[in-house]
Amino acid sequence: MTQFQFFFLEFSAIYILLAWAIYLPFRANQPYFGPFYSMCLGAYFATYTSISWGWPFWLTLIGAVVFCVLFSLIPAFKLAPLGGFPMLIATMALFFIVQTAARNMQVLGGRHGLFGIPPLPPFILLGITYGFVLIVGFCVYRLDNSHIGRALDAILFDKHVAATLGIDIARLSIQLQLISSAIGALAGVLYANTFCGVFHEAFGFPLILYGMTILIFGGMYTMWGIIIAAPVLWGVTQVLPEALKAFSIIIYGALLIVMLLIRPNGIIDRKMTKAMSGGARALLKRVVGS
Amino acid sequence: MVVICYNLLILVTGILHLGYASLLVLSMYAAWFVLNATNNNLILGISAGIVSGIVIGTVTAPLFLPFIKRRAILEALVISLALGIISGDVMSHWFNLGLPIAFPSSLQMEGTTISWGLTIIRMGEVVTLVASIIIVFAFLYFLNRTKRGRILRAVAQDTEVARILGISVTKTAIFSFALAGLLGGLTAILFAMSTGTASSILGDSLVIKALAVLFLASIGNLRGGLICALILGVVESLAMGYLPGDWTNAIAFSVVVVILLFKPEGLFGEQH
């Protein structure tokens, strides 16, 4: 396997995980950017504990997820009733506080970053990453199609109506924030292991742009579009001619704007998934019938 | 002035324009470009900064209109974020090989200083301060005493009632973008006069501080915004003086987080 193929497969999976982490709170109209700072915290936690304390991969992973969930728990209770603008701005601010702290703390490598995680063999790392993609994807799918998913739909439609129906919006929001942060931390640990370290510049406005573009391009209200959008968007910038590669951020930004203007529900929307599942069911019936 | 522009856009269009500060810095780059091309002709350079501000504000307005009509705040915010990142990237690739730009010393009136005891102030800084005060008062006069200003305030107060009264909300939104662009262009020139340099990441730092002041004072409170800007300025200066490294942005963002979590209506806002 070439290095390009490895990075393509690995980053596609990491961005799928990150985009699912953003997708979950968005389902309930909660613009929660916690996965971004959780990814940053998770990556730094895994790198630091691996280099300084010699923790093995699985211990760093569990530690990072627990650490990020606890970190997100503190603001979660206050963020839950806020929603909308304040939630987005507060979580974005937390993201930049974490990034500034990483940049300025010498113990975390400061401006030079922190490198030196013992490398995992590429096939093993890919296996672990895609294993997590399957597990997280299954959980998100089950959540989407459970009574919680229907509650999220009700909140998205009208949160006042949802509250009247007896849905505890604040509690659900806290739960979503924590799940989302855990997935973000997972993405961060895998990211750090891919590079055998971490660098503060990886966590800035461009990461938010990538994450949001994948979510909006794929489709904000289904989990399936993300699976297509992540590899396509990451791959497109890699196969661009060398002269255009420097403009990948402009391309992402332009794509984001165009998608929002012409197809705000993304390439795969609810209607399409319903039609596809209806078609698949009909095909299955015909096959079984014949 | 930056906070005033944010307030204007939020109240009239309902949009938190995260890319506005980057677009403002783009006006600084336009002024720098014309100054370079015209061998430091100040009148042309200043005009280019102001005109580019208005043009950028007006040209980007249609991107937001569908979302303003639908009150799709989140989508509009994402568009503004994308615009900010695109303009930052344009500045870092297409101007001055991505290096920070420097304005001519004549724009900052570097030769002339005012001495007062141990304090020495450059004339450029004095002009910036005086011009800022004049512009803010002129804007407040426009907002409170003219028909156009009253229309803006009516839309800001209640969009639906304003629509029933026959006010075109779309036209008012475009006008507010153009006005924010004009103020942005003027701010860009004053910024160039006082700092003398600009870089593609200046917008990020500006938006952080503007958001901090905006939420600290509560959205829409101009007087509170002025007081909070001063408080934040003092806190940042202390942080720069006493803390190692670059923690100023983290301090501004910490202010945002603490205020949003514990007093979401801001220091000068009313609890609803």
C-alpha cells in the first residue's frame, strides 16, 4: 500500500468520525462544536501520555475519551438550555482556548508540536480505525432509528412542540454533547497515531471548515452523505494539480457556499434515503417472491 | 467601530457575520495595493480602502439574503465563516507573497508626534482616535435622526412589524451590508493609520475581540460595547505584560465563554 492510499483511507475514516460527531447534535438543531476541541484534546492527551508516561495505544484511547467526556461535562449543563448562537460561539471559543493553550504550553511542545508516538503498523491502524467507523456508524444508525432519533426529529421540527410532548430537551442535549465529544476524542487519538504526534496548527479555522463542509456537502440531516463526502472532499484536494493544491481552502469554502445556496440539504437528504430504502425493500420483495 | 458593525448586522439581518473582520482586513489590503501601485498616493489609497469596503459588503450581501428571508441563522453563519476563511486565504496567497504588509509612514504621519510629559503619541494615533469618535457620533446621528436610520432601527426591533408597515426588509438588509462595508472600509484605513501593518490572520484576532466585546456588553448595546472594549483592552495589555507567550486571544475567548455560560444576556443586557 502506498503512503497516499494509507493517508487517503485513514483520513477519510477520521473525518467520517468527526463529521458524525458534529452531525448528532445538529440533528436536534444544536450547533455544538465540541467535537473539534475534543479532537484537539484527545490528540494531545494520547500523544502526551504515550510519550511521557509510555501508555499503550488502547489505554491512551480510553483515557482520552474519558478525559474529553469529563471536560465536556463541565460546560454541558450550562450549554444545554442555551442552544443556537450562544452554544455555537461558546464551543467555538472553547476550541480556540484549547488551541491557544496547546500553542503556548511548552510541556505540550508549544509551537513545534509534540511528536514521538511509537508507530502502529499501517494495516493495524487502518483496521482499528475502520472498526471504530463500523461501531460508531452502527450506534449512530441505531440512535437515528430509535425513539431518541424521533425525539431529535421533533426538536428539529419545533422544540416547543417537542417539550410539550414530554421530551426533556436539556437532558437529551447533554447526552448528545457527551457522545459527540467522545467520538471527537476518538477521532483525535486516531489522528495523533496517524502522524505519530500532534501539531497545534492542525486545529484551527480550516479544521472547522473541513468538518462543516463534509457535514453540509454530505447532508446535514442524514448520516449517509458523510460517508461519501469525507473521502470525496479529502481526495479531491489531493488529486488537484500542484499549483492548485495551495488553494484547497478556497475550494472548500466555495463548495460550502455553493452547496448551501443550491442544495442546503446536501447531496443525500431524507427524501433520497427514504426512496432508496423503499427501492431496496421492493427489490428484496421481488427477489424473495420470485 | 468593529463592534458597532457587528451589532448593526446582527440586529438588522439577524446574522453573526464571522467573516466580517477578515473582509475588513481585505479592505486594508486593497488600500495597500493601490498605495503601492500609485506610488503612495494617500487620497487614492484611502479611497480604495473605503470603496472596497462598500463593494465587498454589497457584493457579499446576496449570499446571505436567502437565509435572512428564511431566518436560517446557522446556515448564514457557516457562509460567513467560509467567506472569512476564503478572504484570509486570498490574502495569504495573492498579496505580498503571503507576508505581512506595511503601510507607508506618510499614512501614519510618523514624523509628527505630540509629547505630554513622558508620553509621546504619534499624530496618526491621534487622528485615528478623533476620526473614530467623529464616525461613531455620525453613525449614531444617522441611526437616530434620519429616515433611513429609523428604518434600520424598525427592522432591527421587529422584522415582521416593519414588513407590515411597508418597509422592504430585503432592501434594508442589503443597505445594512453596504453600510457595514462603509464603516468597515473606514475602520480599515484607521487601523492602517494606527498600526501601520496588516496580515492575513489579523481578521481572526479582530473577530475574536469583537465577539468578546459583543457578548460581554450584550448584543445591541452600543454604550456597553464601548465600556467593555476598554475593559478588554486593559485586561489584554496586562496579559501581554505579565504572561509568557501569546495568551491574549485565549483571554478574549475565556471572557466569551464565561459570559455565555453564566450571564448569557451580557453585563449590560436585560434578562428575558
